Amino acid sequence: MNVQRSSGAPTSNEYPESLQSTLELISGKWKGILIYHLISGTKRFNEIRRLCPDITQRMLTLQLRDMERAGLVHRKVYPQAPRKVEYSLTDCGRGLETALLNIKSWGETYRHELCREYPGLPELPAPASPAAEPQIERTQISPAGS
């Protein structure tokens, strides 16, 4: 795979602590997907579960709680019967929006090449229709100081 280096990338051997801590915060199979689905707005638990049919109820609960503790997700419980709980991104969680959408775009750009070079990767589904995308404004990330 031939990827060009950005002019904003570090050239020294500095250790990227902020990158490492961010990747640890959103690591795992589901957190990025859950954040992606919450980009388009507030969702109830079962709505999120329908959007992620392969996640178990227990894993969804654990991941949402973990992201709530980390300050990425807000959980709102309404005092009614039956209990109504909604999840939304906090300002901190929404701050990951552009980066996550750029990662998704990168995956769409290099999907075929990745599957050719790494045959053990799971089959990637065809890109979703534009109607299935969260309706948000996309911005480009520019190097610091630009």
C-alpha cells in the first residue's frame, strides 16, 4: 500500500501521548461504531442495538457505560414507566466526529487494497448509500499552526 505522508506529520521520534491516550479511550470493536451512530443524534438503547445487530446486550451496556465514564456519551434517564433512557454524544464525544469520519473515509478509499494485501481481513460490505450516512457537515483536519 502506498500512502503519502502528510506535511503535518511529526518527523522526530517524539512519542505521541495524546494520540495514544485517545486511541486507548476509543479502542475496541464497538466504541467507534457506537460513536459513529450517535453522530446523527440522540438514540435509545434498543435503537442503537438495532443499528449494531452483532453486539450483545451486555456488551452494548458495558461499552456505553465505559464511554459515559470517559465523558464521551451522555445518558439521560426519564422518570417514567416503562423506563426511557437516551444516549447522546457529549461535546467531548462530538469532538471525535471529524476524525472518525475521516477514518471511515480512509477505509472506504483503501478497502479493496487492504483486502488484497491482508486476505485474513473480514469481507467489507459495499459502501452505504448517501441516505444512510449521518447528516453532518464534514471538515478537513489541517496541521497545527496552519
